[in-house]
Amino acid sequence: MKTIHENPHLFHVSTPINIDRFASALAIHPNRAFVASVVRNIENRVMAMGRHESIERFSRNVDNAWAKIPSTEESQFIAAQCIEEVDKGQHSPAFGPHLLPGMYSMPNIAVPKPHSDDLRLVANQSAGEYCQNNMVDKSQTKGACLDSLLVFIPLLLMEARVYTRVHPTPARQGLRGPKEVHTAVQVAPSRRRALESAPEPSPRAWASVMGLVVWIAICLLNMVFLCCYVDDCYSVGLVDDMTWYDPYEQFYPTDQVRLLRLWDWLGIPHKAKKQVWGEVLVIIGFLVDPNTMTATLPDDSKSDLIRHVHQFAHVARRRQTLHDFEQLTSWINWSLNVYPLLKPALSNIYAKMSGKERSHAPIYLNKAIVQDLAWFEEHVEASSGMFFFANLDWNPFTEANMVIFCDASLTGMGFWVPEMDLGFTCAVAGDLMRDKIFFWEALCVLGALVWYEQSNLAFFATPECPARLTIFTDNTNTVNIFDTLRALPDYNPILKAAVDIRIRSNIDLRVVHISGELNTIADALSRDYLDVAQSLVPNLYIDTFKPPRLTLGATQK
């Protein structure tokens, strides 16, 4: 704090936001305490920062000036960018070759922007043991909910349904994507202080401000299809619904203009080149087409993803740092926007990361992790990179091609196919998981899925029009893991086997809960009460089934 008080000219903080207008627009927001906290922080130009218990061991100063810039081009770019940021007031004037007490200098590099020859600055806040990211209490970075494609897609489907009901001949839809300006950070050879947010609370702080702006747009301006991912806002509308925007002397989609005018009124800066729209638009790195209802991973991004996963899994000595693990999971989670079925690839990785905090400590890649990553890589390599999100829009109670009821006990498993008057049983032998009813319930669902595939009942299915299968079970844990595709390592092989079948045979599976009182036939089959089952369904034909052997027992360590 002494450095800040003695050098106020280096720590000027300002905001272009009109605080009075921002606060007045939020006058009817239901969470008054939250609004007051955000407004107070903007007024005071501060951001509340948590304190991690390990920060006491950090040095008074950390100087990474040793990090050399690789090329003349990059050096010139960084120098020019530094001058530009000083002119904007984002960097302080130069104050000499040495850091002042409490200052940290992190390496900065220039890297090419995606699909462009232009450069951008990247601050490496994970360089060395005493980096800024090691100051982070990770519990303080959680809680910011971002609108991924899996949030936007239901809104898009909703708008398509509403418009089709009102207008029997649907018009073509266009996407719009106005973007907020995000400030770059730079450290030049002659010392300048960059206005860089503290890493600890910044995701939640940014989400708090931008979230309230989006709330104003949705609740006061009725822009109900607006989504936001960090600093990218995007929505959908009809291609002929355009409005002139004077500052940029151009027509834009009407809601895009309404959002820009809101930003103007609030004092939020933006640039013309950032305001993009069209029938196909890049949203958080994916090509989204609202007319074909698809999201596609570009070929170069797909290749980069496969290469990175392969290199991670085949590193020398099979060790990666926690920081490397976090980067990988972030990249894979991003790709799940178009590969939502591949979530099981992260089960063993998350289990290995659990409880670890030292970002540069090596972590051993066990056999389960390597196998999961190979499984992920194989599916991504074979895929088209296209996700048909219109397939999400169906009712499992009324629109399934087939319905199956499953149940399990500690002595057996059973499932019932009402449409065909078929019942199946499987005795449970002594096993590592014998006392885990949850395991047998999940395995029974997989067994029913295997039967459906092997019976060739999904012969008509395609990626664009998959077979719709609903399976009822009275076990809520089973419903949860098949719904989220996330499970502990012991149960993960079941999910992976189910995903293999769903992708191979184009089956869209919904596992739905049913009360035990309504699941009497599958319950009787699971307990080998065959006479009870046949008394409930007189024409019931009963046979046996065998679940896939690869899922029996716990995952190998």
C-alpha cells in the first residue's frame, strides 16, 4: 500500500461507465445488496480481493525481465502496443528500470491471433513459482456462469418454435454478435504499470458487471434471447429485421442496435469492427448456423485439439504439471460445446487433480487417464466436428422411438420392453461391486442400450436424425450420471461404453426417473420373480442378457 500512496500517478484508475445511469437502470433489480456492492466497487475504482493463505511465502518483488522476446517483429509490436496503451491511460508512464516494492513483472509475449496474421499480447501469469496464479484461492474464482452454446441452443430452438407457430413459413434466421472491448496488458523494458486486474476475483467481478448489463437488456429491453460469454454477447433474429445505427453508419440487426445504444447510454466503449452478424457466425470459436441448426468446430481447431491431447498423453516420463492439467481440461471443456457426449474423458483427470494446489508440481498420468484421452482423441478424429443441436428438442415421454424400463437388485438386473412384450434378466455374481446397487442399476441401463443396438432397431438412424430411446429407472444416481455424462472413475467405463454405442449407431438416449411403485415389472425381473412379471404382463416373453464384460468391476488403477 505504501507504493500506491507514494506513487499515485502510476495508479490512476478510471471507468467510462456512467455510474448514475447504471445504478438507475438497476433500481428494480431484486438483489439490492448485490447491485449496491457492484456499484460501490465501480464508484471506488476497486475490486475486492480475497487473500490466499499461501501468499505469505511470496517475495516482495518478482522480476521476470529476463524473459527475452523471440523476434524483432514481436519486439516492435510490443513496443508499439505499449505506447498505444499509455496514450489510452491503460499503462502508466515509464518510471525507471527497477520495480517498486510490492510489484511483480510477468513475462509477456506476442502470439498470432486465430485465423489471422495479426499479433496479440499474452501475459504469462503462471511463470515460475512466485507467479500471480499461485496467489489464487481457486474457490474465489468460481461462480461465474457463462452462456455456452448449450445455453444458447435452447433459446434458439425456442425462438424457432415461436416464430413457426406465428408464421407457418419460417423465415431465415441470422446471428448477431456485438462484442465488448477487452483491455490487453503489457510490460515493456522501461518499467510501466499496466492496469491489470488481480487474478483472484476478476472472473466473478467481470461477470458481475457484465451480468448486470445483460440483465438490463433482457429484463428492461426484453431482449430475451441475449447470451453472454465473458466479453462476447450474441443472439439470434430474422435476417430482414434491420435497423440503421448512426455512429457506424451501417445497418445492423435490430436487437444488436438496441444493445449498442444501451452500451452508449451506459458509457460502455465498443468498436465497429467488433460488431459482426450474418447467417453463419463464429461464436466462442464455433461456426454456428441457426438455419441448419448446427455448430461446427473448424478443421484447424479440431487438428490443434487432437494434437494437444496426443502430446499431453504421450509426454516423456508421463508427467505433467497441475497447470498443464488445468489447461487441458479447459480446452476439452470448450470442445464439449460440439462434442457433448465425450464428457467421460475427464473423469479420471479430475480425480487425479483433486486436492492438488501446487501448479508446477508434476502429476503422473496413470493408465486410466491415458486410455481416456486416447478414447477422446479417437472420437474427435472420426467425427465431422458438427453438432446437430436440433436433435436436443424432443420429449422423452411422447416422442421416443422406443421405451424400456430398467431395474436392479443385489441379486440381479432386469429390463422390460413394453412395445414388444419382452423381458430380460441377468443374475448378479460375486464381484468387487456386489454391494453397490448403483453400479448394477447403471449397468442394467447399459445392458438395455446394448440390446437395442444389437436388435438393429435403430437401423434408420443418421447423425442428422438419430433414433430416440427413452429408458426409465427408479435410481436417481443412474439418471444423474447418464444425464450429465459425469461419474466417478469406478462408474466411468459404463458411460464410455454407452457413448460408444450412441455415436456408432446414432442413438439419442434419455434416461428418465420413474418411481419404484410404477416400475413393478422391471423390479420383478431383477429379483427373478418371473411368475410375478408374467402375471402383470400375460404375454411377456422372458430371456436372459449379458452386460458388456469391460464394465464389470472397478476401474484399473
